[in-house]
Amino acid sequence: MTNPSDQGTEEQENRQTLNRWRLLLGEAAEESLREAGGGSYDADHFQYQELDEVLGYLYDREYGEAQGYRERGRGGGCGDSQLTVPRWLDHVRRLFPSETVEILEKQALDRYGLSEILFDKKVLESMEPNMALLKNIMQFKGRMKGEILRSAREIVRQVVEQLRRQLEQEVRASIIGKRNRYTASRTRSLRNLNFKKTIQRNLKNYDRDRRRLVIDKLYFDGNLQQHNRWNIVIAVDESGSMMDSVIYSAVMASIFYRLETLRTHLIIFDTEVVDLSGRLEDPVDLLMSVQLGGGTHIAKALRYSEKLIENPARTIVVLVSDLEEGYPIQSMYAACKDILDAGSRLIVLPALNYEGTAVYDRNAARRLTDMGANVAAITPNRLAEWIGEIIR
């Protein structure tokens, strides 16, 4: 004999399963699932209605112009008024865990083009600062003004600073080794100022009346290894497909700029070349000045890079590009050959990111490898290791 409580539990689980299938399959499955459930809804079904409305607002766009959602919204009912983007985000954050919220926000921007998210100051500031949001800000920043643009810049600053902190220590270790706090340095720079030693050695000069520490001598750290300065020229293709690489290139260039052992140049290019070397101290300002899209003239960028080479034997040219040249490709090959023949190192990166995949002209990559260039899609920390191996 079946226990009534067991039977009730089984029925409840079946209804819950049907409700979940309804969320997955959408409105088109409504009638079939209702029949499967015995023709009536239980109380749990109505708890799923809000989830269905929120998910439908986004995913019904698969059928064009949010058609499914709008048809539901025309009828009467006791639910909330029709969703807007800010209200949709409020519901999403209330109904789903943070990991799911981040996925929904990313798909809203990347897949369904809900750029309205970026033009409401309150909504923009409530979003999680991350790489996906940074890429969308870069894509739409040309349409941002006033307070919205200031909020966007602050988000860019947070993400860039997070990336810089993640990468800087490893970059320093790869290129110059650990700092030697037992050896004084003749290079006087804020970058290698030993604050602790400076304060300790100047405590005797403390002015008790003015409650100030008078510094009469600064102490600086040395490096385990000393190098003559190397010249790094990074040329970055700013076409839309290279967005991740543009971001990481800007962050890496700003880190290289802080190193005494390197002299760093950064140029970006489409059919024109823009030298951003003077903005490396502020990677946020640098990224906000990048205009993604346009054609590609790699040979022109390489010829400009040649002008920045003073000592070929101590120069590394890093070309970040998918190698889809918009002009006669023989000119690109000729420019690469001249750089290599002069004695400089040439590193070609079809991608510089953590995704591990890249779409690029493989025939061009093979040709450049045969010339003597190092060609690989790599992570930013691997680039630092690669440069460290070369300069050592």
C-alpha cells in the first residue's frame, strides 16, 4: 500500500520538474506542460512566474525584438508593470546568485546588445567591475558623456588596477629579478625607494615641536642583476576583434614603463598609427583614448616602429595583431624582415589574453616564423617570461 505522504512528495517533485522545464522551454511549452501536470498549477508554479518573466525579457530576444515578452505584457494580469532594463537588473540581482547575475549581465551586453545598461548612471555603478564590463565600456564610450563617462572611467580604473596588481609582481620577477634590499642603488627613483630604511635612518631628525620627520637622506634598493636598458616597442592592432589584446597590451606596457631596465613605447594602429608612449603612466587615460575598429595597415605600424629603434641589438618589437593585413601583405613581410635583419627581436602575438584561442592568418604566421620571428598566442605573464629570457 502506498504511503500518502510519499505520494504527495512524488507529485510535488514532478510539478517542480515541470516548472523547471517550463523555464527552460519557454512559453511555447506552456500548454503541453500544463496537460502533463494534470491541467492545473500548484502554488510553486506562481513562484516561477517571476523567474520566467525575468528570463523571458532577455532570452525571448532570440525570436526577434523581445517578441515573446511583449506579447505576454499586452494582456491583463496582477503582476508588476512591464520591465525596463534597470528594473530587470533589480529583479535579476534579487532572484539569482551573484555568479548567475554576472552571466546574465554579460549575455545582456554581449549577445543581446542591451547597451542601455551602460547609460544609466545608477545601474552602471551597481554592476560588478570586471573584464566583460570594461570591454563594453570601451565599445560604447564614444556615446557616453558627463556623469556617465566619469562613472565609466572609474570602473575602467578599478578593473585596470586589479589587472595591474595581478601581473606586476610576476612581470618584475621575470624581467629584473627580486629587489635586493641589502644593496644600495645609484639609480634614484621612487620605484625603488626603500621607505622603511629611509624612515629608520632619519628618526634622529624627528622635529618634536612641529611633529614632523625631517629627511636629510633617502635610501634606495638595488637589483640582484644590473642590465643596460632594453627598448621595448609594442605595436597593437586596434581592430574590434583585438579588444582583449588591446586591454592587456596597455596594462603590460604601463608595467614595463615602471621598470628601470626597460624603455617602453606603445603604439596603436588601424590604417593610421598613434603613438601613446606619453600616456603610459596612466593606462586608464590610454584605454579611454583607443578607438576600436577600422582597417588594418600592419606594414605602416612596423615602419613607424623602426623609427623608434636606436640600438637594434637591445630592442624587442612586439606586434600584437591577427595578421589580417588590409594592404599588400608583401609590404608587411618586408618590414618584418628589415627589423630582424637589423638585429632586433620580433615577437608576434596573434592574441595576448588568458583565453588561449586566437583567430589569425596562419599562413602569415608561418612565413614570419620562417623569417626568425617568435609567433605565439600567449598569456600576459608568459610575455613577461619571454622578454625576461631574451634580455638575460
